Amino acid sequence: MLIRFVAFVSAVALITSCNQASPVAENSGDTATDSGIPPGAIQEQFTDTPGISQVVLNNNEGKPVNTGTLKDNVREGSWVEYHNNGLPKSITTYINGKKEGVYLEFSENGQISKRINHHNNLRHGEYKEYNYATVKEERFYSNGKLEGSVKIFYADGKVMEESSYKNGIREGISRWYDQQGNMTIEYEYKNGELVKK
């Protein structure tokens, strides 16, 4: 069982490090402390690699709550936060203490609930939230600011709302739809201000 879990975490770390060209943005949904050792954690220095240490924070029952690696006392690589049932709650990849690459958040039953790309500690690139296997929300960030299309979906996968953003501000046409897919509202925005109903 432990071998399977280690293989799972290693595979996710490999996937996230290979996907670093995908950027991300701001700082919500992925709220882990960005650098250093969590209070109460155990830090084990690797004697064969100076400056590198493994960090484990356990709960009162001795189960891991948070694990990761420090390089010169700064977060580096994949950090995993765990649910009480032992399954991963989130996986965040760091380079020099900054979020870089894919952040994944999981439900207690192990399904992905969020996938957020980061670059230089900012959301940058695709952001998706899931309700089980169905996309609940999708947006795109550029250097921490919403950019382009934002879509919110009903539970059945049909579009509920679609809006456009430029430099973090609502811009252009925004539309809302009923559950049958019929457009019910259409507004136009300029620089975040409603200009036409």
C-alpha cells in the first residue's frame, strides 16, 4: 500500500514538473504557507546532500498532515497536504519557495476538485474546478489576473455563465443561461463597468 502511495505521489510530482510551461495566478484555493517549515513539523537533514531536508508534520495520531522537501530552508519540489483519511488533500509544487507548475486539490474520496497552474507564485494559465468528473468552473489567468473567458457550469455540464476578462477586469459580453441552455441575460461591460443590459 505504501509503495502504491509513494508511486502515486511520485507520478503526480513528475506530471506537475513536466507541466511548468502552463502558468497560474493569485493566491486562493491553494493556501499552504509558501516557504519554510510548518510549525510542529519534524525536519530530517539528508547527510549526503547538504542543504536538503525532508519535512513531515504529523497529527496527534501520528498520521502525516503535510510532507515536503526544503532546500536551504525554502520549500522545493512537491508538498503534499493530507486529509484525515490519509489521502492527499493537495499537492503544491515549489521552486525556490514559490509556487510553480500545477497545484492539485482533492476531495476526501481522492477525486480532483481543483487544478490551478502557477508561475512565480502567481496563478498563470488554466484554472479548473470540478464536481466529481464534471468541470464546474474554468478560467484562465495571466500573471495573477483573470484573462479571457470564464465559464461556470451547471452540475450536468451545461454552461450557466460565460464572461470575458481583460487584465483582471470584466470586459465585453457576459451571458447567463438557464438549465436548458437558453440565454436568459446578456450584459456588456467596459473596464469592469456595466454599459449595456
